[in-house]
Amino acid sequence: MNSYSLFRRSRLRLAFWYAGVMGIILSVSGFGIYRAVMQANWAAMEREIESIAGTLHDSVEPLLPAAEAPTAVLQQIFPDLCLSGEACNTTPTLIQRHTIGISDRSTYYIRLFNYQGKLLAFSPNQPPLLPDRLNRSPWQTFRSTNGIRYHQFTTILHSAKARHPANKPNLHPSWGYLQIGRTLAPFDTETSRIQWILATGFPIALLLVAVSSWWLSGLAMQPIYQSYQQQQQFTANAAHELRSPLASLLATVEAILRLPQSNRQNIPTMLQTVERQGRRLSDLITDLLFLSSLEQHSLKQHSGVKPFQPCCLNDLVSDLTEEFLELVTAADIHLTSQIPNSEIYVLGDESQLYRLVSNLIANAIQYTPAGGEVLVSLEFYERSTCVTVKDTGIGIAPSEQTRIFDRFYRVESDRSRKTGGIGLGLAIAQTITYLHKGQLVVKSNPGQGSLFTVDLPRIFNRVESQVKSLNSMDNGE
Ligand code: ADP
């Protein structure tokens, strides 16, 4: 499977999981909200029915007659109710209508029963074919013959004038029953409206989630894909760099082996070539291992391991200047350094910092023609310090200045190969700077020279920092 299809499959899988998880979250929360809204509406509706029933009960209670056949009185109290067993012809006057009753006649209906459960009176708008028998359970929901659902509440009706029989005090403690019901048509319409919104909205939301998941997984895969490509490029470059000296080394060895006896005097020269190629290979492998160890170091740092120590940059710069003296004398280059009197410390790995500055000085010497100058200086500011390496060499074209830090990148590779460069020096320098939380920048003009500046965060010198830490321990900080 090639890498493109591997990444495409991973992206698909990621998008699928995103969409799946989002879909589940959406459906669970959608269903939860739907249930909550429905329950809140239902509870509000029941509260309203109960409150109407309570108000009616309290208004009717003092007026209810003690007699068991109270039809005449009932008609006075509820002029807009039909009496059971009589022709229903209620045309109450406006004043009568507002004596006692409920204002919303199209939604609510009332039914009155005596204590034995016999229907006494009812609203004309009650559901058709409702049984005359009393169902005593407080809440009932039913579907009428006209297909409309109703919800009704039954409560006991007490009368102030009702008397219990003396010998049977518990026989019928109530006057009768009041039943209030309402149509559920508006409630059902609202429910189906919400269901419709959910049914159409959910697939649309799911589609949007799927599209955004695909886009998001693409975004998530991008850095991984880039890093994978960089890794592949790095492997290819490393293999290429290893192959060239190895091929040349093998060719030289073969030539030595086939050399006729008469040409034996050429062997030392040819062995020198073998040694040069072998050294180049060894340098390359050392650099690769060093880069990989830097990466490991960076991983360790991210996991909280900090092996850095205070390092004195003054010593580092003067040591390196001394080390390169022999080389610059041979190359006829004037190497000088400017180091301040006060000691400057940074927190870091000394051998890595040596490697960083030595790479820059080596490059400056390599790319400066004979008679040129290289100046290494150390400057410090309140919180930072910088090491600069300035040369009067061949310089770097502006278009190349961002690329020289890439691994294996060489300006005019022929030019660098002649000098033995493999294009890892600045990559290593930049990685070390990054590990030390610093910055490496270049300013250069072709033909005039280059200036490399390493900015590093400065710390107090060793003694000062030790005194500081002792003080803070004494103060219990
Ligand atoms: P190399 O090992 O080839 O020197 P580097 O990573 O050190 O690789 O440098 C990358 C490229 O940057 C080199 O090919 C070189 O052309 C250019 N370069 C680096 N330093 C200098 C400098 N001081 N002056 C001119 N060119 C430089």
C-alpha cells in the first residue's frame, strides 16, 4: 500500500470516528432536549388543569346544595352546562356565563358526578360518546371517537352543606366529583412539529458533521503527512549522501586490487582517497547520529527531563578561537574574537553549545577566501546574550538564506562538496539553538560576507545564581 492511500484511509477512518462520535452526542442530546421539552409542556399542562379544577372547586363548594337531586341548583350555578338526561339547550346570557365556569370553552370541558358516580351535568363540548360512568383515577388520557386525544382530571367535590349520616360517618364523605378535561390537539400538533424539525434537522446536522469531520481530519493529518514526507525526504537524502562516498570508496578499492605490479607506486595516493571517503562517511554517520540524539534530547526535554547546566560562553568562545587558529593560519584567514570581561552564562549542554558555535566558525572559515576575516563576538543584554560569527566571505543569496537551515541543503552543491560539506552543519546548529530556546538568524550579502547570530536566554553567572537559590531557600520560598 503506498503512503498516499495509507494516509487517505487513515483520514477516512478518523473522519468516520469523528462523525460517529459527534452523531451519537448529537442524537443523545437531541433526544434528551426533546424529552425535557415534552415533559415540561406536559407538566405545565397538568398544573394548569389542576389549578382550574382547584379554583372551580373552591368557588362551587359554598354553593352546592345538600339535596341529592340538585339539578335545579346546578343549572343556576353552571348555566352553560347540560343536565344529564335532559335536552341540552344552553344559551346562557353573558352575565350568567361569567358566573362560574372556565373562560376557554373550546379547549376545556367540565363534568359533574354525584358521590355514587352518576353523571349530573356536563359541558356541551365534551368529547363525543364519553361514557356516563365515572372513572375515579385522577388522571386519564384517552383518544375519542373523533380521533382527538384528551387528558382529564378527576377530583372529589366537597360541599359545605353536605351532612354525613350520623350512623355512617364515613359512607360518602364527599358531595360528588368534578371532572375537568382538555383536548390534546394543540399539544399533539406541537409535538409533531418538534418531531418533524428533529427528523429533518438531524440528517442535515449529521451531513454537516460528516463534511466538517472530513475537513477536520484532513487538517489533523496534514502535519503528520508533512512530517512523514520530510522523514522520507531525509531518508532518501541520507541514503544518497551515503551512497556517493561509498561507491567512490569501493571503486578506489577495486582499482587498487586490479592495479598491475608496475603501478604499485600509486597505491599510497589511492589509499589517501580511500581514507578521505571513509572519513567523509564517518563524519556523515556521526552527524546523523548526533541529529538523532538531539531529537531524542528534545523529546526528553518535553517530558520534563532537564539535564542543562550553567555554561560560561566566554570560555567557550575563547577555546574555540584557539582551536581554529591552526586551520585559519593554513587558510590564510584572520580570525579574531571579542569577549566581554564579565562572565556570561546560559543554561545548556556545553558540548552541544560547542558544536553550535564551532559549526558556524567552521562554515565562516570554509566560505571565506584567503586573506579574508572572521570575527567571533559575544555580546550580552539584560535577559539575553548573543554570539555572532561574521565573515568577509562569499556570502549567501537572499533566496537561499531560508533554505540553508534545511537538512542536506547546500548552496550550489558542487561548491560545498568541494569543501567537504554535506549540508547538515546549519541544520544541527539550528536544532541545538532551538533546544536551548534561542534563535539563529543569518544576514548576508553575496560577495560581501555573512553574519550569523545566535540569541540565547541569559542566566545570572554561576556564583550569583547559587547565592540567589541559597537566599530563596533561607526565605523558605
Ligand atoms: P555544509 O556542511 O555544506 O557547509 P551547512 O548546513 O553548514 O552545510 O551549510 C549549508 C549551506 O549554507 C552551505 O552549502 C553553504 O553554501 C552555505 N553557508 C553556510 N555558512 C556560510 C557562510 N558563512 N558563508 C557562505 N555560505 C555559507
